[in-house]
Amino acid sequence: MRRLPIIIALLALFAGAARAQESEIHADFRGEATRFKQSCEDFSLKAIPGCAQLLFTDHPLHIAVGSLAPQNGFGAGGAYVGHYTPNELWRTSWDADAIATDNASWRAGFYYKAIHTPIEKITEITTSSGPAPKVKLVVHPYTLFNLYAQSLSLDQLFYYGLGPDSLQANASVFGMTQTIAGASAIVPVFHALNVSLLGEINGRFVSVQENHHESNPSIEQVFTEATAPGLATQPSFAQLGEGARLEPTLLGDHLQLDYLAQFQQFVAPSDSHYSFRRFTADLNHTIPLYRNSGSYGAKTFNGPDECAASLGATKCSAIQRNREGSLQLRLLITESIASAGNVVPFYFQPTLGGSDVNGNPWLPSYNDYRFRAPNALLLREGFEHSIWGPVGLTFAADQGKVALARGDIAFSHLAHSFSAGLTLRAGGLPALTLGFAWGGPDGPHTIANVNNSLLGGSARPSLF
């Protein structure tokens, strides 16, 4: 009985906290309703951009759209975004979204972020003579933790066989579902060069399905387990990863580097025959053409459905009218290591040609998923420049190859591809690419893609 007042006091405290949290959620919905009334009740042409930005980017609810893996269409659905700041040291947010396409493909996921924001100590330094000392207080990355669970179902994926000599005549089609549940972390360790350590732990659950409603044959009619490893069975995987990222800005902001080195382990406890390891080196160089150009990387403090301009902000960036432009040089190398007798499942192998399953355009003048192997190399030279407001012009040249053996990864016998087109960057609105690609024997291709990290936030977990 002596504990009863304490229990009642604790229950009252929890009830008060619940009411405060509930009122905050209600306030978010009430605020969005007010903004909708202000922006979308006017049907004039002048009101359309503001209303569209609200419908596709506002919080807590907005329309979710984006491209799924190539050949699986453009999807639409809904997204919910929430934020909670428990104290001055932590900021948390979460995204939940789901979209579906007209070929019955779909994706649904939940993504949670916790960002450590320690209080920075500012020391004022004065001098009576000579130049003022250089300011050392700069914006730097924060320690960030991600939790996520994502499921998707893709109805139409193509498989041509393994290696650089696979034949178009062997094109086959299959479906795939994959569920990924896991956590990742980014921990800054050296602010001067913007160095961060990366870690991840994921559970991956894949199922490959036959597809008999396309003009191409289903995968099992053309290939076997020997020519498509992993076709016969798809075990569950525990996937670990660790790496480091270097992102310094050099030469007075005239050169931005983004270097990634990552090592991953794919462990199949129920069938170790499919266990393997992977090393990835991604060296990206960006040369901004103007000093007013913004950052060209994804904002990792945002979820995939958010577009806040800075940490703690709730609104997307305004439509930019400044000139924007950059040159890019990128080298991407992926190598897989399997023990004697082990194989790399074909659905976890990188692809070049068109776009890969994550929506990245590599060698876009070739058919989607055209070349597949455990090892891959890609070189890209790119140029992008604004034309008017949110509309820009882009051009890229790709050279790449896949290889069955790591020793065959070299800068010889590379496939070539060129692409040019228009981009749409309108603050928080979707990043849309419309283009044309040529240069390979597969013939020219048109490109239409909406970034699957819809609003320019952090990427969703990779599908391979």
C-alpha cells in the first residue's frame, strides 16, 4: 500500500507524456490541414507549384511516388513522416511509406533515425594585431543510427546469364520478393577530412519466382542452378558490413571527394554453400562550377521521404534560381570472394546495363540488367548544369565490364555508353531524369526515372 502513491504518480506522469505526444501529433496534422487550405483551395496557375510541393513533400502525410526497379514501373502511394526531439543531445525521426505499380509490383518500409547532436563549445578568440585567426567551427557530420524494415515484390526482372559474354538471345524473366530488416550506423572520427566509420547488420530474405506472363521465357526454362546460382533455393542471409567514408572538400570548395571502402559478409546459416564476401571501392570526384552550388550528396540526416534543408528543419529547400553546375568523375569497383565450393547467388550479383535493381543507371544504352557477374568495374564522366530554374541539362559517358573472376577486373575491353537529357531539381520535389542513351550494340534507349530516394534523403537499403 505504501507504494500505491508512487505507482499513481508514475502512471499520471506517463499519461501526461502520452497526452503531450498525442497533442504534438495532432498539431502536426492540424498544421498540414491549415497549409493545405492556404495552398490548394486556389485553383489558379500561380497556386499549382505550392500546392504540388505540399502534396508531395509536406508532413506528417504526403503522396509517395517513385520508380521501382527497371521494368517494374512507376509507383504511387502514401508516406508518413514523424519527428521527436527528446532532449538537446538527440533528434529522432521516422518514415513509413508504401507504393504500388500497375504491374502489381510494390514496396513498403519503415525507416527510423536517431542522430546524436552534442552541444558544441564555442570559444571566442580575439587579437589586437595581425590577421584574425581562422575559424575552426564548421558544420560536420553527426553520429547517426538507422533502423529499418523493408519489403518489396518485383514482378519483372531480366536474366541473360553470367559474365561479359552473355547473349541477348538467352534473355529470360523472373520475379523476386525481398525483405530486409536491420540497422546501420555512421560514426564520424576525423572532422578535418570528414572521415566516418560505417557499420551495418541486416537480415535478408529472398524468394525468386517464375514468370510466365511475358513474351520472354521464364528463367527456369532457360537456366539451371549451374548457370544461375541460387535459382534452386534461396536461403535466409545474415549480412554484416563495415567500412569507411572520406568526404573532404578541397581547393577552396572547388573539389568535393566522396570515397567509400566497404567490406561485407553474406552468411547463409542454413546452407553455407551460398555464403560469400564482397569488397566495394567507390571513388567519386565532384567539381562544382560555381561557389554557390550546394551539396551534391544525399542528406543523411533525412529519411527517404524527407527533404529538410538542414538538421531540425521541417520544410524543403526552396526552388533555386542560382546557376548550378558540376563535373563528375567516378570509379566503382565491386569484387566478390567465395570459398572453394561456394557460389554467389545471381540475385546478389551486381549488374551493368540500363539500370540496376536499385535504380542506378550504369551503361544506360544497354538493356536493363544486361551484364551480371560477381565482379564489376565502372568508370563515369559526367556533366550537369542548370538551364532555367529547376530544369537542368546532364551528359554522361560510361565505361564498364563485369567479370566472373576477380583477376579479370582491369581497364581493358570495356563496354561504352553515352547519355544526355534533362533533370528536374525543384527544392524538395522529386528528382526526375528524362534522357536518351546510345553507344552500345543493344541500340539507343530512352530514360525516364524518379529517384527512389524520392526527396533526396538517405538511400534505402541496397537490394544486393
